[in-house]
Amino acid sequence: ALSIIGDRRNKEVAEKKAKEKELLKVSIKKEDVDLI
């Protein structure tokens, strides 16, 4: 049971990191547009 909870938590953390990466990409793209 503990391992299942751990897997679920790891999934949530991975999704959070992925979202943050996507946000960073979007913000970088916006900066690129501003530079152009």
C-alpha cells in the first residue's frame, strides 16, 4: 500500500515539474517575441 501511495506522489511531482517546464518554455518564448 505504501508503494502505491509513493508512486502516486511521484506521479504528481513529475506532472508538477512538467507543468513548470512548460511554463518556463512559454515564458521564454514570450521573451523571444519581446526581443524580436
